[in-house]
Amino acid sequence: MHLLRDRGFRHATPSDITPRAVYRQRRQLLALGGAAALAGAFGTNAHAQAARPGKLAALPGTRSALPGALVMDKPTAYADASTYNNFYEFGTEKSDPARHARSLKTRPWTVAVEGEVKKPGTYDIEALLKLAPMEERIYRLRCVEGWSMVIPWVGYSLAELVRRVEPTGNAKFVQFVTLADRRQMPGLASSVLDWPYVEGLRLDEATHPLALLTFGMYGEVLPNQNGAPLRLVVPWKYGFKSGKSLVKIRFVDKQPKTSWELAAPDEYGFYSNVNPQVDHPRWSQATERRIGEDGLLARKRATLMFNGYEPQVGQLYAGMDLRRQF
């Protein structure tokens, strides 16, 4: 924790993360008439056809048939999912990204693929959009701070891109780098992290079918504050593992150091798999608060191993000490 204090930032504890802020944001949206676009968007069954929020350009995807890709939990309201975010490039408060990310220009946009691949290159976002058929996948999102959401994402398996660039035998890990542009991202003035934001996966994690290269949510393109125009979603890991606004994907032979590992190595490991049995040093990970389930009587949910995706991904970590390799 001292590392974060030295950087002038105190990471929120669960007691700091109150549903009242979300409630106030929803009240403001209702006052502006935003609720009309959300009315009837989702039924109690997550598989019911969702109406578009009508905020951004449409980006439809066919419903995925991949095991584990459509959870039955009720999706989080778009108003919450698009206004309660961690995206420190735009500020450390949950409401900062929605306020400040309007400055982000998502066209033109390119993503460089580098390192241990036979076909390195720079991909225009429009080319990436056409690389594989789009799917809608309803995933749980679990934040290390103790809250969770359920979001219908639109994209395709990261494995589609990996296959096309043909990793060499030396490629063991994949590194993901987020845009760092001080002209567009006011949060870069903070020293809470060393910029740019960097994350990483083992190659077998990156090629798991559930790892999603994501271009949209709720049937539309991603809002800027949610990582437009391109982000990663790794549903069995804590949310900070899913890098946003990606500009570089690098294949490497050694495990890369990630941004939160560098900032606080005792608190944030490379794997960061959702695990109710391994607490954060300053709070329990055994339960979570689902955003949108507000009120004093709302009960916390039990956190699921691998965020509920253990049947699909548990074999990736067979034989590992998940307390040491956290």
C-alpha cells in the first residue's frame, strides 16, 4: 500500500465503494430522459433479445454458442455500465471516465502487432472489425475492488487474431498496451501508474475461446469510457486485466511486467484470476456487490471461482499454487 501512497493515491476499499454514487448517476440520467432508451432493454432472462440503448452506432453480433459465453444473470443497466468505470487515463473516480473520455478520438485508429510472430503489422480498426464474425457474449465482470456487473459484449475471440499473425515457437506471452496521449487523457497527469497502461496474458490464456477482442457492448460500438474503439475482455480475471483502447499487441518470450504489478506487487499478481479464497491484502474477495442491486437490504453475492468460468478455464491452471501465483 505504501507504493500507492507515495504516488499520491489511496486505492478504494470496499467501504469506499458505495452504491449511492451509482444511484445518483442513475437519477441524473432519468432526469435527462435517458431512461426512455433503457426501458424494457432486458428481461429477467439474459437470453431475451435486448433493445439497443440508442446512444451510439449499432454493432450487432450473433448470439454466441460458445459454452460459458451467455450467463443467465440479469444484465446490468447500460446507464450503470457506461457511467461507473475504472479507466485511470481519464481519472481515478468512477464517474471521471464518462465525464472526460469525450475527448478521445477513436478514428483514425491503428493497432500494432509486434514481436514473436511471423506476420507482424499494423492493423487499421476498420480491418480488425472485419477480421472475424461478431458475436454477442454476456459475461460477468468482477472488479478487484469488490463490485461486479453483467455486460453483453460484442466482438470475437482474440484467438482469431492470434491465429492470423502466426506466433513463433518463442512466443509464450502476449502483452497489451493502452493508448497514452496526454492531449486526450487528463488522467495521465497523475503518477498513480507508470504510463502507458500495460497488461499481459500467457499465450494459452490469450488463445482460450472466452478471451474476447471487444468492439462493442449492448449492440452498439463501445463508449469511449468503456475502452473504445477496441479492448480486451477476459471474464475469469479481475477487470483490470482487460486492457482498454488498445494500440499495441506484442508477443514475447518472457512474462511481461504489468502496470499494477509494478505499482503494488504485493497486491496485484500477474494472473489476477478471480478467486474467493485469495483475499486482497486489504479486504476479502469472498463476496461482491452487483452494481444495480442497490439499497440497504441488498445482499452481497458470493464470489465464484474464476468468476463462474471454472468449468471452461480451470484446466489452464492445473497444478499451480493459486495462492502464490495470484
